Amino acid sequence: MKSTIIYKYLTAISAGFISAWLALFVEKLFHFNEGGETNYYTAFIDNFFLVSLVEEFAKFFFVMIFTLIVKDRKKLLYWGICIGLGFSIFEEGKYIMEGYIYDSKLIIPFFFHIFLCMIQMHILTQIRFDRINKYFYLNLSWIATWLIHGFYDMSLTLGFDLAWILIYTAIALYSLYILFKKEKTDVVVDANIIDETEKDENDFGFFR
């Protein structure tokens, strides 16, 4: 039983590895300012569209897959943590290979990716278990983390220390709230026992 659980969590960590590799591949493929001067324009493009958007959407893809296949609400948060952990381990390994041994680059992003995956997973579980507006929250789950990530990276790049500290603190507190708050239910309702007459425009299709 324990070996099965470990295998499942290692699978989620591996998914995080893959998402990080895909994000790195796309970032390298489209990077346009290698060695160039950093200004507000290049920082905005790099941080919001080349890094944050790519990384958050890569993680979102795997977070959504696990949301579809796992039925236990609380466990989904742990799977989200593992995906973020896998992403962080891959990225930290890349930084170490680049020579950032004793640097804030190793410490700051490690928990950041875990927190953002938790937020994505939390929003997606609201769709599956609480049956809230599917289309709005499905987009919110990756757009919100994309914008948070973008502002965070932008503040780091431009040296706005107070800004990234506030952002980091806010999402850390929110992530802890998500992790420890009491959920209304732990197991998704089987779609087969839902009365056909109760379905309406708020039926969430593949998130049942």
C-alpha cells in the first residue's frame, strides 16, 4: 500500500519534471534577448510571456490531468504539491549547473512553484467538487498564476525587493490556508448517480 502511494507521488513529481523540461525547451527556443540589455520592455516580454506564461501553462496542463483522474479532494492538493516540487527540483538543478550554488535563485523559486501549483489545483478542485462556473475558473486557474508569476519575476528583474517579498508572502499564506482549511467533501460524486433531470447549463462535463 505504501509503495503504491509512493509510486503515485513519484509519478506526480515526474510530471513536474516533464513540465519544467518542456517550459525550458520553449523558453530557449523563443528567447530573444540573450545577453542583451534589460529594460522595461524586454523585462516585460521575458517575464510575462516567455517565462511566466510558458511555465504556468506547462504546470497547468499536468495539474488538470491529475484533477481529471484523482477522485479524492484532499489528495489532489498533495498531488499538486508534488507537481510543483518536481518542477522546482528540475529548475534548481538547472540553476546549480549554471553556478548559482549560494544564491537567492536557489531558495526563492523552490517554494514559489509549489505554491502556484497548489493554487491551480485548488481552483480546479472547486470546479470538480463544488460545480462552480467551469469556464471562468478553468481559465482563472492558469491566468491568475501566470499574472502572479509575471509580476513576481518582473519585480525581481527590476530590483523591486518589497514587491516580490509582498507577493511571495501573500501566496505563501494563501497556500497554507488552502492546505489546512476544512473542505466540504472529500470524494467526488459519481456522475452515474446524478439524476438526468438535475442537469442544467452548469453541468461541468469532463469535470464530473
